[in-house]
Amino acid sequence: MEETFKHLTKLIKNSQKIIFMTHQKMDLDGFASILALSEVVSSFKKNSYILIDSKQTNTSIIKSFNQLKKDNLNFNFVYKNTVNKVIDENTLLIVLDIHKPTMVEMPNLLTKTNNIVVIDHHLKCKQYIQNTILSYINSNMSSTIEIVTSYLKYLNKVVHPTIATMMLAGMEIDTNSFNVKTTSSTFEAAAFLLKIGADNILKQELLKEDRDEYIERQKYIENSYMLNDNMAICTLDNKVVDNNVLAQIAEDLLQFDNVEVAFCIGYISKNKVGISARSIGKYDVERIMKNLGGGGHLTEAATQIKNINIESAINVLMNEIENE
Ligand SMILES: [Mn+2]
């Protein structure tokens, strides 16, 4: 990891402009990692830009933006329609929390520069960003934030307490409250963030959710059932929901006795059914989702199936599980 950090520092110092990008449907692991690195870049007196989607739906992300405003923390945000004015072939493009080219916020940006860095903690997949000058993908890390925290330690730098708080919150989300993929280094990183000023109360505020959404989710969970000894499934009704809802429910199911794998199925648009799958780590859900046209990682994966109803989608999933 030290070699990577050394190289990364050199690349930043040798660049005029740095653009950060994470995956589509940005989450706190990607966003807080970007904010922290952006602070680092500024401390090297370099200009950094952060590519974001102009529409954010993730609650903790929206709260984070409001908090940045409250604390007067300014970053250069650019959007898909303005980033082309900023990027040129010498720009350093740092991609965080993702290494699949199709899943980055703006895939086409990967063709605009020769200087791409990828830092990620997901299991390396067959399809990855090829033309990098530096790539660090370590699936032993709980989160991208854990890697970025090590980088801060390496540089002997700190970030604003609000950013440290967002990092702690992002880590908590990625580890499902310090359960999944959590090692002693994860706790050491969390301890470091608290040491440099992460605030536990603000962290809780960022992670709080809407009461109505919570109640709706519990209603669905009430109707979940076990498929066999260790797999739980929750099927929603005809209401169209956001992908995040499916993911959250699948994650919720993992906290129950005997559940090692969880699926949640529901309409994500009028004629599209989404399946979200989660595993505590013993079972590879990516394989199942991949066979159904989706993808993801060992512990979290998903797919979308067009022109199908929920009943048929359940059957398709059941068949796939039986084939396993
Ligand atoms: Mn992540």
C-alpha cells in the first residue's frame, strides 16, 4: 500500500488539474473518500473538481451536501454537462469506490485523459478500467474510506471534522455497522477518524432515515419468508420503488437468525423488476445475479429484468438458486 501512496502523491504533485469521480448512484463511501482526497489535493495547492450527478436521491448524501453548506465547506462540483470544459488529456482522473468502467458516473470520461487512477475495495471483476496509470484494488478493505484513511495517516494529514464524520458514516454503511468485512484495521481507521474530530452525533444525523420509509420497509419485511434453511426472500407489491429500497430490505434481512443470504424483489419501473441480493460472505450472490443478467460483488449484487412480473421473476430466481 505504501508504494501506491507514494505513487499517488507523485501523480497529484505532477498534475495541474485533478477530477474525481465515483460510481453512479453515489454513496457516502465514494463521496466522503472524494471529499477527503480533494482536501489533500488542495493542500498540495492543486485544483480539484468533483464530478457529481445534478440529481441526488440518497438521503445521507443530501444531508451531507446540506452539512457542507452549513459549515461553509466549498468544493468545485462539476456536472456531466460542464465537466468536458474542465478535462483535457493531461488531467488526472481519480476514480474511487468502483473499477467497472460501465458503472462509473460518466463512462465516457474515461476516454478523455491518459491519466487515470483507480482506488477501490470491491472484489476485482473481469471487466475493469484498463488504461490506468495507477490502480489499487484491495478487497480486504472494508471500504474505500479505509484506504483513504490510511493515505491520510501516511501523509500525516487531517481533514475537516465534518469530512471525517462523513467518512465514519460511510464506513458504517459499507460495513453494515462494522459487521461485514470489518477487520482490526477497519476499527483503527475508525479510531483515527474519531481522533481527528469525527462527531458521533452528526454521524447519527447523517445516517438517520425518514420514518415513513422505515415503516414501509418493515411492512414488506413482515411478509418475508425463508426459501430454505439459510435464504430469506422478500417480495414487494405492485408499487414501483427505488433500487435503494430493495437493497436496504435485503440488507435488513441479513440481521435475522439463520439468514445467510437475502433477496428482495420488486418493481423498479412499470415493466422492470429489480432483484437485490445480499450475503453475509459465505455465499457468492454475484454469481446468481450475473446469471440473471446483473452483477455486483460477493456480498452484494443485483439485477434488473425487463418485461416480467414479480411472480415470474421469483420463479426465475428460484430456478437459478436450484441450479446452484
Ligand atoms: Mn464502497
